[in-house]
Amino acid sequence: VEVVFGFTGAAASTALSFGLPAAIDLRLGRAAALRERAGSWALLLVGSGLGAVSLANHARDVILEASAAAPVAAAARRVW
């Protein structure tokens, strides 16, 4: 459950904070010049980058935690 909520939180928090406002602004301002929408594009790109980094960081933490627990689980199996 922790892994699922971790991945969901890593993706949803950056999408709601960065991606969604920028995407709404870009969608509503279709006729505006690119120069006027540069901030929205930057926010969308930064949000996408941060989302990818947060997902990768959580995946790395899950993998490292699982690999650290593997010797403990193997030792517990030997005891029983």
C-alpha cells in the first residue's frame, strides 16, 4: 500500500502543482502569442521534469529498501 500511495503521490502532487495550472492556461489562451505564454510553457516543462525526478527518486527508494530487506528475510527463513 505504501508503494502505491508513494507513486500516486509523487505523480499527482507535481501534476496538480505545476502541470494542471499551466495546461489550463495554455488551453484557455489558444490565440495568444507564444511570447505571452512562455511562462506557462516553462511551468509545464519544469513540472514535467520534477514529476519525472520525483517518480525516479521514489522508485530508487523502493528498490533500495527492498534490496536492504532481502538479507534480513533470507536470515529469517534460515532460522525457521
